[in-house]
Amino acid sequence: MTLRLERREFLALSAAGAASTLLGSSTESNAQEPPSLSVPEPISLHSAMPVYMPGSTRVHETALRELALAFGVPEPGQLDVHREDAAPAGTLFAGLLGESKTAQDLARLGRINLHNVPPTRDAYELVNHGGALFLLGNTPRGLLHAVYKAQELAREGTAIAGGKGIRGTFQIRERFFHHRFNGWIGEPADFRYISHLGASHCLLAHDWQGNHRHLQGYVTSPLFPDAVDAAEVAESHQGMKMMIEACLDHALEPCLWITELPCQGGPWTPEPTRQKFLSRFPEETLSDSGTYQGKVICFSHPKIQEFYRDLLARFFADFPEIGTFFLFGLDADGEFCDPESCPRCKGMSKFDQRDRLIRFLIEEGQKVRPGLRVLTTGWGWSSNTEEFLARQKALPSSSGLFLAAETDGWQAERQSHELLWKARALCREKGQTFIGYDDLHWGDDTVHDINDIQDYPLGVGAKIRRWHELEVDGVFDHWGGFNHDVSSNSIACREFFLNPLADPEAVCRGIAERQFGRDAGAHVFEAWKALEQAHAVLSMACSWAPSQWPGWYGGREYAPTAEEFAKRGLQGGEPPRQATGFTYNDPGLANRLQSVADAWQLAYPHYIEASERMEQAIDKAMNEPLFYAFWWTGETKSPTRREHIRRQRLYIESMAFVGREIGAHFALNALFERVGRDAVAYKQQAHGLLLEDAKACRNAAAFFEKLKINGDDRRSDRDWAVLYHAKAEAIDAYAK
């Protein structure tokens, strides 16, 4: 007689054999009653759950701190922690795949896929298996994200179903964030926060933060011991050490934005500071920059090169963890010599001087810090596309790009065109790193220093999808955020880094409803959709950096008369960029001005709709914590759901009222150019536009007066309401 096994019996016996082999079970103990294939019970986190964690690195200790928060206990010491590579039923196991046979056995059982993820990508999995909950990562960052996901499930009250798992892999390999927008050094909570949103690298200073963006701000060389005051160097040195420690706790690779070569500084620099600079270096080592930034240290001088060689050796002796420099020039107190007047750099273009500095930093830096990368950018250099690309092609493989589509990163901009395509292809050919440069939180194309929250998560999805399509090596968030506000953009960053091709509306609807509650979140999501329409329109015309944006717009200071346009009307702008079937930045000045005017005009009704939707959301929102408030553990209290929405509305309204007036002004400037700068013809044709501009000025003035009354304008010296009223009156007088 032939023995036949029913399929169910065969599977049960197969599972028993596999379990005995892989998990060390006794075949005898299962002989009488093979294990059932019934679905295991769901598992939820609870404070009494023992934790098995075989690893003991500082990142493992961070994971334990995060688990304590997930369990709702004050300290990791209150957890029942076992340093064993085991996962008994009823426990939680947290670890790295490579350090644990218990975790590797799950791979052999086909329960996980971490072993197939490329080593350059961070990935995690949560698995309910054998009555235990596994939190696994392929890298230290992956492990942390397994724990972060468990925190989120605990906050939701969601159990992991038996036999099921949750997995994620970051599709953008390198993710660069500042730890916070302002306030150097910041708090440990800032590093925790950007770890939550998916950062892999942390930039430890901004390009505008004084001597924090210069190497001599952290170490002193005996060659020029007074380059930076000794007390300031000592304080910055200690601060850098503290920040690096916080990075290492969260598996973040520390980087530094440097602005070299130091100079006197532009009109933003107090005159005593400009004069003091002249005493820090011998006169013989200085040259004129040929710009409003005055004198600059001359890199052609042998003493200056010796100085930088010494700085690099001292800097990396103290901070070997830093492996990437972001190099900025021609702005923010960094300059090069005037090729016409410098006796040593005479005839050497600023481009040549830039490239010489890059090569020097790489060559000398790699002697003391192997693997050092020096990334440069397009600001001030990319207007001549062909020269910019030719220069980049000639640089070493260790010099890559952090590159924006239009000179700088703007909130509304999500363009893809020939500059990006060609630069990406070139960097791939030369083995150089290519990083997409963008705004994913705050943007200085907005009104500065009002009490707003600049959420635009659908735009974050569009931006990350753009970079993913370009197959970039990484993405850089230019400014960073105000982490205590718990921006919805932060959550969007994580979600779209994990899946750039996810349905953006489905992702952002989920973020809104979790963050603000189902009822209020539904209205917030509709507001975000309207805001995204406004941004999509503005993205078509990002032609003046930064003159067309609210914080930098100079047109509010003068009336749009023919005489004023003759003196102060805009020229230049971004060069034409060819996209698929479309040209950004029309080569004709009048058309380029008009495109900005049209964009603001078309965006305005979408801003108004978004504002109205936010008002509806305020009515539905509760004064309770944001869902993602657990991402922030710093000293400053996060806003409630209602307050967060109110402050989002401030952002939207400010852009609407200021943008509408900017659009009217640009339309008038375009008309002035179209009539050949003829004052009589201009005034004859401008009447309707002038009345529109005057009305927009008065509406903007009323808005800023309300901001002052409500305490939402954080700049006591802002006089925009006065300027808008004065401009409206001047327009009335001119239009008569």
C-alpha cells in the first residue's frame, strides 16, 4: 500500500523539520503533536515585554532608549533587557541581521528579505514569528528605523498580525539634513528628530553661521593664530565634538558646509567686523575681491597654502568622523581674488581659483582623511552651463556636485531639465557624487520671520520623485527645519525616501489624518492639494533668484513708474533651460518678467482656496498633541493640532498677499520692457495694472498690520505695512 500525505499534513511535517533544524527545536518534543500552521496571535508592544538585544554599540543603546519611549517607561534601565541572541515567545528581539543567527534563521525560513537588500541602502523589517516580535535592520540606521516604526505602531495602538511583517528600504541612498535651521549647537533632540525623518548624513553648520563655516573656526594654526578669536575657536571645537557624538548615537555621518576663502564680508557684515578682519592676516596675504565683499585672503600666497595645509591636518586629527565638505563660494563671506588687480592671481579667473582650491582640499585633505569628498555647487557658477559642466568634468572623482535646478533651492521649484540631466550624466561618467539640492522644510523664498509653519508635503513628494527619476546619489535639504514644530514635511520626507513612486495623495492624506485627526486632517489634505497647485504654477517661472520671492523682493520699496523702472527695473535672471517640450526662463526679458507675473496671478486663487480649507480644518481640530509629536523630545513645546494648522494658514496667506503684489509689479515691469522703455507709452497702457497693484499693496498692508496686532510678526523692525501703503499712494498719484 502506498503512503499518501494530505497537503496539510505534508506542510505541517515540513514546517516541523525546518523549525527543528533552524531554531534548535527537539524532534522528539514535536513527535507526538506536529506544530500547527494556524496563524499566530497579533503582537502589540507593552511595557512588560522582555527585550532581547545581542548587540551593544552606541546605536543599540539609542534603540533601547527609543524602545523605552515606545513602551512608555522613563528610562531604558526599566526595561527587561537580555543580551542574548534568542527570541523566546512573548519577547521583543531587536538587532542587526549580520550580528544575529536568530535573525539569519528567519532569512532561511523565507520570513525576511533583508539579506537581499544592497549594502548601500538602509532597510528594516518588523516580523511576528514564533510568538516573538522581531525589529531588524541591515544597517544601524535600518535598526533604528525598525524601532521608529514600532513606536509609530504603538502610538496608533496597532498590533503586528501573526505571520505578517512590515518592511521598508530607503531608495534614496544619501540623505543630507542640517540638524536644525538656527541655533548652533542645537539640542540632542534635533539629531534624534532628523534621524526619525530618514537622514543618513548631518551638516553641522549653515553657510551663513559665521566662523562655523570656516576651518579656522574649529582649530587654530600657529601660522595665523589670530584668524579667529581663541575663545571662539575653543567654544566651537567643543560644540563640534558634542554634535559629532550626537550624530554617532543616531548613525548619522557628520559633514560640514564650508565657505572658503574668508573675506571681509558683504553689506550684511557690521563695519567694525569688516575692519577687524584686516588685522587678522598680514596685509601681504590679502587681495581685493573686486566685489562688495572687500579684501580676501589670497590663496596664491605660499603662506596661505601652508596655512590651509596645517588647518586640514589639525582639523582631521580632531574630527576624523567628518568625511564630506560642502564647499560654497562667492557669497556668505567667502570669495576669491579679483583676477584684474591681484598681483599673484592676475589673469587667473575666479573659476580657476575655485578649481584650484577644490583640488587642494582633496589632495591635502585625503592625506590626513582618506576618502574625503569635496562637493561644490552651482550658485554663482552655473549661468554658463557649458563652462560649468566642462569645469566639473575636469575635477577629480572625489569632487562631486550638490546641485539645484535654478541656482538655489526653492519651495515651489520641482523642475527637471538639461542642466540637471547633463550634470548627472557627467558625474556618473567621472565617478563623482551627485546630490540633489532642494528645500524640503523651510524655504527662504517665503516671508521671513513670521510665526508660520511651512508644510507642503505633496511638494516634498514631487521633489523627491524628481530626484529619484534622475537616479541621484543623494538629496540635500538646504535649510532644515524648526524641529519642535514637527513639520508634516518631515514625515513626508521619510515616506517618499522609502518609496519615491508611492501615490502622493494617498501618502499625504494618511499623514494629514494621523497628524491632525480624521476630521481636521481631511480639510488639511484638501488645503495641501490647493497649495500644491500654486507651487506647480510657480515652478514654471523661478527665474530671478531671489528677487521674485517675498523675503527678498525689492519692488515694495518703490512705485512702478517709468522713471523708477528705468533706474531699478530687473535685468538678467536665470538662463534658459531646455526641458521636455518646454523652455524654462524665456530668453526675452519682457517674456521672462511676464512669466513670473502670470505665475503669481495663477497661483493666487489656489492660495486662497488653501487658506479657506485651513480655516475649515481649524474648526475641526482639537487642542491635543500632534500624532507625530513623539518625534520631538526637546525643551520647546510642540504646537497642538489646532495651533499647527493656524500657523500653516499664516504661511499660505502671507504667500498669497505678498505674491499677488509681486505679480502685479512684475507685470508692470514686463510692460515697460515691451513698450521699449518708452515712458509715455508705458503710462498710457499701464492704468489697469497700476490700479491692480495699488489694491494688492493695500491688501498686503492690511495683512501685515493684522500680523503685528496678533503677535505673529517676529520682526519688530519690519515696516512692510508702511511700505505697501506708501507704494499704493504713490501709484494713485502716478495713475491720475
